[in-house]
Amino acid sequence: MRLRNITGAQEIIQKCGYVINNPEAAKGHWSQIFGNENPVHIEVGMGKGRFLIDMAQTHARINYIGIEMYDSVLLRAVQRVTSLENPPGNFRFIRMDAKALTNVFEKGEIEKIYLNFSDPWPKDRHAKRRLTSRQFLERYRQTLLPKQTVEFKTDNKDLFLFSLQEIKECHWILDACTSDLHEDETMNRGNIMTEYEEKFSLEGNPILKLIAHYE
């Protein structure tokens, strides 16, 4: 999908106090950025930021970082923050390509990674761009604390099956899996929806979810 360029988006993003404009300099120092030793959770491909901000408001003792590649999308998250009367202080945004994760986080700096309704990149030649591909799983392994998890939600069955296969072949351990999240009482407990999740659910589409970790 081609995203429309929005005039002035970069300038607005750079001026937002919640955006880290030089994330490479924060590598190994995220506790200093947040001013505490709380665990760090990241969302890769955070879209308009609803999930991340809702998580930050719900879990005050966790620090959240949202990663988004496109200015036009990150701008919407920045606008969402500025519309809040009292935004929480335990989240930050980064405008970057997730391929650079290891340039921004040391091994063990991340406790959990969320992947929500990622681009399926349906053509086979684009498989390595999928956020659950073996290439990205290796990046996650290099930044996650040992035995900590990746949580992935989607409505795309083909992408979900691909993800399960990649997890198996890369020797990750599947902790939980469901083909209908909102009907799964255990996995849906405490679930916070994204914009896409709400939209797809209202359309009657089941939400698929998996949780996996690497030893």
C-alpha cells in the first residue's frame, strides 16, 4: 500500500517530546531515558498508537516503545498523544525500520515484543519482510531477555500459518496459540484491542494470536 506523504509531518514528529529522534544513542541506556528500571516492552509496527498508549495507561510499571517506519502513520500517533489531557509518561515513539532493532537495543533490554496486524507481504519474494520471518525472529532473539516472549495478532490466516512454520523451523517455543482470540477465555483475558482488531472483529473476522519465546 502506498502511503500518502503529509507536508510537515517530519517537523511535527521531531518536535514531539515522546519521540526519540536519535535512538541509537539510547542503546544500553533505556532505563535512563525513562528514569527507572521498569521492564521495556516494544510494539513493532505500532500504527496510530492506540494499542501502545492504552497499554501504557493500563500498566504504569512497564515502559513501552512504539516503532513505526512511516512518518504519515507516526504522525497520527503523535496527534493522538497531543489530544490527551494527561498522557502517561511511560511510553516513547521511534520512527525507524525494524531491521535496525539491534542498533537501538542491547541484548536483554527488551522484555516483550508485540506484533499487531503486521503487513502480510503476500508475495513469496517478500517473505523476509514479514515481521514474523526468520530474519526478524533472529533480531528479536538478539534483543529480548532470555525466555521472554513475542506476541503476534492478525486476521490473516496465511500469514499466521507462515508464522507458525517459521517459529518451528527457527526452534522457538510456542507457548500459546488460538484461531479465535475473542472466544478464547484464557488468551483473551486482559486483551487490549488495536484499531484494526476492533474493525475486523466487528466485521465478523476471527482474530488469530500466538505467543512464543526463544530459550
